Amino acid sequence: MAGTGSPDYPQGDGVSTCPKCWGRGVVVVPPEERPPLAVGTVTRPCICVLVRDLLINADRGWRGLAKAPPLQMPSPLEGKETQNLWVTAHPANDALRRHLRHVAVRQRPSWFFLVAADTDLMDAWLSYDIPDEEIIDPDVSEQRIKRKTFRSNFAALVDLVEPPELLIIRLGVKAARNSAMNEVFREAVLYREHIGKPVWVVDQSDNLFAPGHICFSDSVRVVMAQWEHLTLKAKPFKAGKPATPESPPTPGGPSPDPNPTLDGPEPDEGGTLAEAVAGVSSEPAAPARPLFSENELGMGKKGKKKGGRR
């Protein structure tokens, strides 16, 4: 980067065609934004690294979530990550994945959320301590066969339910009857309440959580009736508008590498994701500032919101 006035760093883990860091993975903090008494060059993560880490984290929470098309509309789930919710998702247009992606890419890259199906709850409840020949639940057996292992990923239900900051339980995946399913689901929901961590319960508009549902019980219905109940819909994704456009080409340089991005065009200078995330701390900021710029959110004028996020 000779002649640019910036330190010459070796190739880092950034995107090689990123016009902000050129592959270093970090950018130099401007003098007016340096911390007091800072010595030497101060850097922070580049936008390309943070975008990549956000998408990787989205896939950790639910495999394939990063590939979901952008929502192209505000989500009612945004800002409710710390409260219990009862969510009904419309099966058309993959509404649940699109709304969850919208939320996940607006958190920090280390945000620990987990989407678990009712089948996962039963698998963890049966645990690997039960001999394989005693596993008679067909859904659990099929799931373990697909994983090429006959052992659960968890030794007990609590190992699945307790760790995530936000647990999202997706109902309706399990089809085979199991007389213990409603009790397992009840234990998962009540344990999350017991430890004071939020849980979102997601049913389907064509398979509502009501009498006759494989997970239904009156006791859980009473608990969930106290939560906010949201219905998710999603506009059809417009063909021809890529969900993950490539990096802008470098003038006179080689063809750009694939660079996954969030919902929208290149962020404006002065309002990048890198700058916002770098300023996040455990102390509340005053005044509040947006975690993302409007361009990074890909919301456009229709989705413009007032106020800031933590």
C-alpha cells in the first residue's frame, strides 16, 4: 500500500479485494477516534472480516441460515432477543429463516443463539447413556443415522437447553408420535425460564401449537399465553437480486474473490459495521448509536428506522 499513507501490513485474513483493507483484515483508526493515551498505530477489524464472521456465526446457530435470501422488510423479531416469544411462521417463502438471518446479522459475531427442532430435544433427552438398541423413536434413530453416529450430541437435555443466550425451539419437525414429547418440550421451556434465559417457541401456521399438536400441553400453553405472540411473513424474494453480491472489482486488478455481504450495498464511510462494533462495550452508550448504517441493513427508505441500537 505504498503511497497511501497507511502502514504496510502483511496479508491477513481479510478479503483480498476489499477496498478498505486490501486483505489485511484490519484498518487503521483515524486520529480523531483513537483512545486517549494510545501509543503507536491503532487498528480495528475491517468490515469485510466482520461481515464474514457474522455469516459464519449465523450458520453456527442454524446450518444454512447465512444463505437465506435477505428479508427486504423490517422484522418484528428485531430487538426482542432478550425476551420470551411465541412465534408463528408462515411456511411460504421460508419466512422463519429469512427473519432469523435478519436478526442474526445485526448482533455481534460472538452472539450465541441456537435453533433446535423438537426432534433435537427428544434426541438430547434420550441421550447417549441409553443403549442404542433401546432407542425406538424413529425420528431420533433416523437423525442419528444421518449423522453417522448412534450417539446424541448431548449427554442430557440440559446440555442442549442451557448454554445458548437465545434458544429457538422449532416445532413441527418431529412427525412420529412419542408419548414423552410434550413432557420433554415442557421441561425445556420451563428450564429456560428457571435459569432466566430467553426462549422463542416457533410453530407453523399450518401446524399450530394447539390441542392435538405433538408437543401440546395445557401447562405450557398457560406459560406461553403470557408471552408476546408474533406472526412472521416474508415478501417473495425478487429473482435477479443476489443475496450475497460479490466485492466491487479493483480497477486494473484481478477478478474479485467471492465476498459474502449483508443485505445491501457497500456501507457509507463513517457509518460502517466495523466502526460500530468496535465501539460496543459492556457499558451503555450515551447517546445511543446505530449498530449498522442503513445501507448495511439493506433496508432502504421503506425500512428506515429511528433511534439506535446498543
